[in-house]
Amino acid sequence: MHSEKPTLTAKTALWAYEGEEHDFISTRTFGFWLYLLSDALIFAGLFASYAVMDNPMSAFGHPLANGLLSASRGLIQTFIVLGSVFSVSVGSLGLKTGNKGLVLGGLAAGGLLGALFIWFGVSDLQVMAAAGNGPLESGYLACLYALLITHALHMGFGLLWIVAMFVHVARWGLDAMNTARLLCLRMFWQFQASVWVVIYVYVYLFGGAH
Amino acid sequence: MQVAVEGPWSPLLGRLTLDAIPYNNPIIVPTFIVAALAGLVAVGAVLYYKKLGYIWREWLCSVDHKKIGVMYIILGLVMLFRGYVDGLMMRTQQAIAIGPDSPGFLGAKHGYLPPFHFDQIYSAHGTIMLIFAATPLLTGLGNIIVPLQIGARDMAFPYLNATSLWLTFAGAALVMISLFVGEFSSATWVGLMPYSEMASNPGVGVDYWMWAIQISSIGTTFNSINIIATIVKMRAPGMTWFKLPVFSWVQLTTAIIGLTAFPILTVALTLLGLDRYLGTHFFTAGMGGNFMLYINLFWIWGHPEVYFLVLPAFGVLSEVVPAFSRKALFGYPTMVAASFSIAGIGWMVWAHHFFTMGMGPDQIGFFSAATMIVGIPTGVKAFNWLFTMYRGRISYETPMLWAMISIVLLLIGGLTGMMLSASVIDYSVHDSVFVVAHFHCMVLVIGAAAFAAVIFWWPKVFGFKLNETLGKWFFWTFIAGSVLVFVPMFMAGLAGETRRLDYVFNTALAPYMLWEEAGVLVYLASVGFFVLMLIVSLWQRVPAGESPWGTERGLEWLTRTPVPFYNFAVTPHVNALDETSWRREAGAALRPTRYVPIHLPHGSGLPFILGMDVFAWGFALTWRIDWLIILTTIAMIAIVFIRSFDRNEGFIIPAEEVEAYEANINTASIFAEQPKRGHGLVGEAH
């Protein structure tokens, strides 16, 4: 582009002496949001693989979702994970008022519900494997297990994070670093719940589970 | 439920036995001796000059984006040499092993490499050149230049940046160690499926390949997050989106590709890993496995990866061509739009890598047309560079020579790419060396642009220019080698030579093979000139002055030369797209008159330690050493935990100290040793 001959007035700013520090919290949360995008792509890859494998040929004589999963148990899990997200989110209201008790209480309730969710999921997989439909039996089952276990591992990582945040908040309170981390944790937790909803709708309901 | 492995396994060493060391191989043993001697000399020199502390504090623990960039580029150049030697070995094999009467040496029936060894070499060549040479070179350039171009002190997440670097190093180290311990994959750089499965490939080669790529691509994903956050959040005041230099724009599009494409590779390789380690059936031939799923997943990453590499090259051209044409870049907004179009369309063309593997005509039509559309934004870019040169006052310094040949190579590679995008042509030349010659032209675009960038920005980082005369010798020998290798390769491809031949059965191809061998030897001369250029320039170290080329345009040239470790003494307020040339024309100040304290992040040894731990983890997984896998996994989690308790928020350089540095800029160079600085000075800056 051809620009006009540059003109310099007394008002032209050449150096930024003020406002050099960048917004710490928003940079952290934006960066974490980008990480969640990459995580979403990991799940997209797994969902795509699942969609490809969701056919009798890949099931190799074993049942598909409608013969393996229970829609009502899945619904219970959905409510548990949504309840967990609700607790963590209500707790995070404490960040506005500096209410440490509310933040930690919300995290504790959310963490317990998250652990219950994982226990539900893992016991479902154990029942499936015990009935002869383990992850090694067919390509389809491998995909189903990979999708569910990847999600459960994310939830488990979130639990570790919740535990770590208890230590951090106890030691440093709700300073900028901990606020940024708690906001990221809330995003992470909400994202995993959204992934679960997609799993429930796509794998359970579209798959014809009863 | 681990898969049972072939051969011996012990709890202490896993699959590792003395037989894994190829001590009787006549090619690897001398290589090992040379590498070991070079390593000993390097370590000895560090100890003799008592530089161990300096290297640990100033480099291995550094979170400075420029030092990280320099280390990326060193890694890239070393791996580029390794990849070149692989190429030399392949060409030499094909130049000897032609026809049934060809001689055999060193235990090979024809040529000097047994087929299994040859297969490992081309697999390593592809993996190294794309993942461990081109990617670190371009990532390193982005690391150095982007924060300077946007007027930032560092990347948005300096610690994460160091972590990305050391993860890439860990992956590269796995590839390198596979040369001396065990074997590398023989299943090509893409991982042929189901050949990469345990049933047909029971050795450790595929595991080495898989973990090396997996580890370094996680580093690349992190780096992409960092680049996007840096450009979105850290721009200097006054730098609106349409004052962002084109190189930073393409780094943004590249990082968006990196962020979205690399996770797909992570999925593909993880599922392959589950197959190989736990015995699932994602990609096996049987039990409901579907190997086309792998091929699709791989290329859904693989094609965007190609644009991940070529877009930064386009960005370099958009900086170098205006500088040496003494004109503003022609069509800046269309350049930005074209970068985003290329990045977007890059997502819709993956299936053109396997037109012949059972697609219906509808899919072929879609992917064929989508591929052709890529030519439109690429053409826009090529014409913009030409119009930038048109009526410019062009001078032919080496960066400009590299930039111009890069455009020529883009034309050759692009037009042959258009031919291949037509599926009817692809059906007849697929899997021939015509395809190989096409994509080598494209990666030479990247290579040429990377050399242009290294030479162009070298004085910014080092404070002296590279020797122009030797640079031109390097350039012309490199180009002569390229012509001699790849023109015959196009012809041999059209004559019907297929890819990856350890033995060329058709003796009519002999002249092509010999021309290519001549070319690859001319390349050897160009490697020599490159090394000579480095040595002579380092020896002479002629100070480049504040304006090394006399024609610089972008904001990065507003820093002092060599660039100090704090980048800008005072953050500039940006007024124009080409800020430096704008200030020169307007007669505005290039240097501040008053200084303020500077806040910088502290270094940390944890990223380096994490990288070493991940390397040990990859090695343990490859050799299935269970206890080491568990130990290194726990160490990884522990390092993340320890880091979360590190509340060190950097240090402050007082204004007087900045002034002293500015008065004697060499003391602030990234190579100058800095005093140890205390912690916890945050708050005093305001």
C-alpha cells in the first residue's frame, strides 16, 4: 500500500511509557481457552473415529452401543456432571466478593460429584468388559473405550487440579494467579461437561441405547 | 493386558539387549565414532573454557524468546544436515543398484544398503526433514521475530515456550539415538498401515518414530498456543490489526493451523500406540480394524502441516522482498486474506494424498477441485511479490537471491502440484518419483525462504553479517545441486520410476540416477560453503551497525543491533505498518531519550528437566521398560506440580541500568553473560 508522506505532529506518540504491563488474567484465560480448542480437536478426532467405526463390520460380531449402554444410567451421569459444573460455577461467584469459603466449598462439592461421575463410568466399563465386550475385542469397542476413557482421564486430571487448588488457595488466597487458575479450571470443567453431553447425545441416544 | 513382544524381554531393561547396538554395522560404527568424537570435543571445550555454568544459566534455563529461537534454529540446522546425509545415502544407493548386474558391497546384494536399512533411511529422511528440520527452523524464526515485530518484551507464556523447545529436543534426541540403539521405522515417515502394526512390524523402529513425532508435536501445539496469545494480547500500543507486519500475520495463521491440526495427529498416533502396546484393533487388518481411518486421520493433520510449513516461508518472502526492493509490500490486505484462505482451504484437501485408494468419483471431484482452489490465494501472493519488485530498486544481496529463487521454486512446485491435483494425472503418476520431485520443490521453497530469513535477520541477533561472498557460493552451489537432482527426478517419474526403490530394475533409468547423484554431490559442496560461511563470519565479526542492510522496514529493526535481551529499551508506540521506515521518512526519533524500569520473566531449569524426563519416557516406552515408564510419568506430574508452586514473577531492570546497557549495547547482547538477579521485585515497577 502506498501511504502518504508521513507527517509528525507534537501529538504523535513514539514511545509507550505508560501501560506496558499486560492484563495478566485475561492473557492466561485466553491462552487456556486456546488449549481447550486443541482439546476439542482431540475429541473431534475421537468422535470422527467413533463415527467411522460405528458399524457392524467394525463391531466384529460384538454388539454396538444399543447392546452395551444404558440410556438411563447415562442420564444419571449427565445430571451428576451438570450438578458438578453447577457447584463449581456457583462457587466461583465467590471470586467476585473474595469469599474463599464459597470458592472452596463449590470446588469440594464439584470434585465429589466429579469423582462420583468417574466411578459411575468406570463401573459401567467394568461390567461391559466382564460381559466379554472388552476393548480388545473389536475395532468398534476399542473406539468406544478410547472415547469414554479419554473423557474420564480428563475428569480425573480435573480432580487433581481441584486438589492442587485447595493447597494454593489455602496458602496464597485469591490473588491474581489463583484467580486466573480458578477461572481456567472452571472453563476446563465446563468444557468436559459439554463433551460428556455430546457423548451422551451422540453415542448413547443416537446409538439407540435403552 | 500388554501385548507380548517378539524376542527377549527383561524387567530391568525391557527389550533392550546388547544385540540392539549395531556394533558390527560398517556404516553406523564410523558414524558413531565421528558423532562421539564431536560430542567429546564439544563437552571438552565447554569444560576447558569453564562455560558449563554459563550454558546452564543463560541457555538451558533461559525463557528468553530469542535464545529459545536460536536453539530451535541450531537444532533445525543440525537435523537438516542429518536429513541431507540420509538423502545422499539414498541417492548413492540408487546410483549403484541399477539392473541385475549391478555390484553389491557391505553385505548388500545390490548397492551398499540392504533393503531394510534403506527403508529406515528414507523413513528417517522424511520424518527428520519435516518434523525436526523445517519445523524447528520456522518455529525458531517465529520465536525470534514475532515478539520483536509486535513490540513485546517476550512471548505471552515464556515458560511454556521453553517447554515447547525442550519437548522438540526430546523428540529429535529419540530419532538420533535410534541410529545407535536399535533401529528406526521402516514404514516411511507417514507410517504405512497396517504395515506399522505389531503383526508386521514387531521391532522398536515404529515405536521410536511414533514417540518422537508424538512428543515433538505436543511441543508444537504448545508453541502455537503461545504464538496466538502473544499476537492477540501482547501487541505494542498503536499496533492495530492492520499495522501488524505480514510475517506476524502468517505466524498467526500458521499457529491456528498448528493448534487445530496437531491434536488430530496426537489422536492418530495414540490410537496406533494403543494397538501396538495394548493390542486393540483400531487399524489392524482384522477384528474390525480400519486402516483407512489412520490414513485419513494422518492426512487430516498431514496436509495442514504442509501449509504450517509453507506459510511462514511466504511470510519471510513478504519481509525480504520489500526490504531489497526498497518499496512497501504490494497488496498488504490481500496478502493477509490469502494467508487465511490458504490456511482454511488446507483443511479441505487431505484426501488428495490417496486418490487411488478406493475413493468414489464424487469425493475425488471434491478434493481435486478444492486442491486446485489453493492455487488462487497462492497466485495472489506470488503476484504481490512480483508487483513489489516491479519498479523497485532491487539489490541482489544473498537474502534477496534466496527469496527470488524461492518464488521460482514455488512456480515449479505449484504448477506440478496443479498437475497432480487433477486426479486423472494423479492416477498415472501416483507413487512415482514425479510426486517426490514435486513436493521437494515445495519444501525447497521453505528451505530457500528459511535461508533468506536466517541471513536477513542474522545481524539483528548476532550484531554482525554473514559473509556475502561465501553466501553467494553457498547459494549457487545449492541451486545447481537442486536443478541437477530434481529435473532428472521429474523426468524419471514421468518415465515410470516408483518411489522408495532400494533397487532400480530398469537400466534405462541409469542416466537420471547418475545426474541426480552428481547433483547431490554438488549439494555437498554447498554444505561446505555454508559451514565455511559460518566460520569465516564468526571469525571476522564485522560489526553490522544499527542498519545492517540499509533498507529495513519493520518494527523489529527499531531495536538496537545486536538485539538486547530486553528487546526494546522503551516499548514503542506504533504509528505505521512499516514503523522503522516510517520513522526514518518522518524524521522521528529511532531511540528514546528517557528510560523506565523493565520487567522480565526469570529463567527456570524445569522446562529443560521436563524435556529430559520426557526423552527418558519416550525411550522407556520404545523399549518397554515398565519401571522407567512409571517413574518418568510420576516425575512429569511432579514437575508440573512443583512448577505450580513457583510464584517467582520475574525481575526488574532499573532505568539507570537500561541506560548503561543502551550506551554499550554489546553488554546486553543475548550472548553476553548477565549478573544473577534476585526474585520478587514485582511491584517496584509501577
